[in-house]
Amino acid sequence: MTEPKFSQQQREQPEPSEGNRPVPKLVLTIIVGLFIWAVYYLYATYSPMPPSLGDNRVAADFAVPALADGGQLYTANCVACHQASGKGLPGVFPPLSGSEWVSAEDPGVMIKIVLHGVQGPLTVEGAKYEGLMPHFHDKLSDEEMAALVNHVRTSFGNSASTTDAKYVAQIREETKGQATPWKGDEDLRPLLEQ
Ligand code: HEC
């Protein structure tokens, strides 16, 4: 009568249960070790990003440098006297259109006039003027002066050669001792004969 009992026992194995350590100790140790190392690594190598690495560009960095606009500079600085037509006012303001001073072969003549101004009798296209032409050496940069001179020398029917900021800088340097306006024909006429 024992046999059935035995076979019954044999059939009724204890319920399989999960081991309480399914992960081998060695693997656990490695994982914990890696975790501690990772935390240490983050701590040891932490460095806040310097702001210089960021995008510190401002709107101005994207702006195309404004090119001096001779026409605009003429309107802002010269129109009041020499008029939009460049023909001036007879007897008061001399014309820039057709003027021997404007269209002189050397653009330096006009640069000198605009840098330092003129006071005293000045003959333009055969007519005498005796007014005051203000100076612009402290109002216009070399680039602006070049753009303005180029505009006048190629507008109002003029078709003289153009110049650049480098030449203006050179004339500015050469004439930096000029503290008063040029004395009309007396100072300027010789420049045309050079
Ligand atoms: C306040 C009035 C006034 C303004 C502004 C003025 N000018 Fe004149 N300009 C004169 C007068 C007046 C003369 C003649 C000076 C004289 O009689 O001695 C003159 C003479 C000149 C001459 C030599 C003569 C000729 O007609 O070619 C040039 C070139 C000239 N000006 C260019 C300019 C330019 C360029 C500007 C602007 C940047 C300018 N002027 C602004 C009044 C002015």
C-alpha cells in the first residue's frame, strides 16, 4: 500500500519557486560599481558651460554694414544751398553742375573744398561769389566724403572720375593744418593750375 503513496509523492513535487537571488552577486557588484563611478564621473568632470560658448550674437552682428549713400549725404548736407538740381542760386550759391571745381581732374580739389569750406571771392563758371561755404571735416567720415564727392562728380550732368576713402584720408592728413576756410580763388585757383 506504500507504492501508490510514493508515486503520489513523486507526482506532487513542491511548487517551483523563484530563487531569491536571480542576479548573480558578481553582476550586481559590477552594476553598483559602474553606478558609483558614473556619479563620481559626473561630479568630477562637471563644468558649467562658459557663456562665451553660447550664441551671444546680437542683431547688429547680422546687419550689413551700411554703405555711405552719396545722394542721401548730398540731400542732408548740401541741398539747402546748392539746391537739389545742383545749380545753386544765381549770385548767392554757386552751381556744382558744370563747375570747374567739382569736375577738376584731381578729385582732391573738391575734397579740400568740402573738408575745410571756403570764404572769400570765388569764381565759378566765370561768375563771382562771395559767400561762406561751411566745412565738413568734422561732420563726414572718409567713406562718406568719398561717396558724396563721387555722387556730385557724377550727377547734375557732371561726369568726372571717382575717388575713394583712402584718398580722402590722404587729403585730410595733408591739409590737417588748415584751421580756417580756404580764401576763395586766392587759395584754390592754384590747385586747378597744378
Ligand atoms: C550754407 C550754404 C552751403 C552749404 C550747406 C554748402 N555749401 Fe558749398 N558753397 C557755398 C558757397 C556760398 C560757396 C562759395 C564760397 C565763396 O563764395 O567763397 C560754396 C562753394 C562750393 C564749392 C566750390 C564752388 C562750386 O560751386 O563748385 C563746392 C564744390 C561746394 N560748395 C560743394 C558743397 C558740398 C558738396 C556741400 C555739401 C556737403 C556744400 N557745398 C554745402 C555754400 C554752401
